[in-house]
Amino acid sequence: MTDFSSALILHNYPQSPVAEKVRVAFGIKGLTWHHVEIPRLPPKENLVKLTGGYRRTPVAQIGAD
């Protein structure tokens, strides 16, 4: 079973060039992370609720923060 309390979670969409850089950096560092695919265009209701209004992607989440 995976401990999600300290896992990195990356909220992104596959075509994002910035998210690709983050994914590569996570790979170079050897980090364990999980992926949540979000819509490319608004509305992004779940992401806005998570970030408190910040709508740009990618967003990295650590556990529940």
C-alpha cells in the first residue's frame, strides 16, 4: 500500500510543456509521484477549489497540502 500522506501529486495535462519539464525534473531526482490529469481549458472547478483560486498549471501537491 502506498502512503499518500507524503506523496507528490502533480496536477497537469499531458500537452503542457511546463508540466513536461516538471515530470523530467521529478524523474532526474528519482522522486515518487502521482499524476492527476486536469482539463486543458477552463472550467477547472476541482483545481480552483484545491488551490484557492490559482488556475495555472502544473500544480504540485504534497499530501493534503
